[in-house]
Amino acid sequence: MPDNNKDLCFGFKANEYVVYPTHGVGRIVAIEEQEIAGCKLELFVINFEKDKMTLRVPTSKTQSAGMRKLSDAAVLARAMETLRGRARVKRTMWSRRAQEYEAKINSGDLITIAEVVRDLYRSDAQPEQSYSERQLYESALDRMAREIAAAQDVDESIAIQKVAEALTKAGRLRKQEVEDEEKKEAA
């Protein structure tokens, strides 16, 4: 049986935070062997504390499952930059867009999740979101904030605050651009 404190298995080790695409950030609490249908199988035991869920992933299936290490500083910076970009909302039916947003959230890719947060963000001056829009936005925000918090070793509320600051700063810049453009046209 692997030693949970020292063993490095498929690039992952016990007590390390990882991202599992469909569940977000979890912590490997153990690497254990189990006998299933007469075969010995080595498994990562991943705890998703906030969801009160434990997942067992065969060590040999981590790559095909899309499990990955937390994003590094460069990816975190690109994700924050994505939040400051202009929202790109397709003019398709909401049900189709909702499916696309859900797929992006479950991709496990931080940049793609940041796109969903950016596209579904509503400032106080904008119209109210529908229930399903708000649910998707909160789901994407939660996934993004959990990864930022784990990667930067900060509280989740601080991570949410960083995301909110990036979004509101982008909104103020866009508002200023519109006002400047209106002044040019009036002159």
C-alpha cells in the first residue's frame, strides 16, 4: 500500500488540492488499494469538503477523467484578465446557451469558467437575471473562487472579492468608454 505522506502517484500526492472537472476543487486525502471484482485497483480518495462528498478515482484514469493540478499564477492572471474583457453573449436560444455554459463550467478549465462568469455577470445598473442565469453564474463563480482560494491559499470570500473587483473594474472602464464615445459624437 502506498505511503500517503511521501508517495507521488501519476504526478499527484496525498493532501494535495486538485481540480476534478465535474466537481471542482477537492483534496486528495489518501491513495489506497481496493479489490474490486477480483482485481486490485489503486485509487485517489478525493474529498470535496464544501459539497460533503468523497470521490474515488482510479489512479490510472486521472488523465482521461481530466483531473489536474491547481492552476499556476500565469493561468490565474489570464483568468482575471478574461473577467476584464467584454462579455460575449451569443444570440441563440437560452436553453442552448445554458447547455454551453454548463459544459464550460464542467470542463474544469479556469479560463473557460472565467468566460462564463464574465458573460453572466450583471452589475446593479443592469436588468435582473433569470433564476437559471443566476444559478449558472453562481455555479461558475463558486468554481472559480474555490480554485483561486486553493491556489493562492486565501479564504474563499477573499477570492470572490478579487473576482468581483475585476468584474466591476471592467464595467467602470466600459462605461467610461461609452461616455467618451458619446462626447466625441456630440462634439
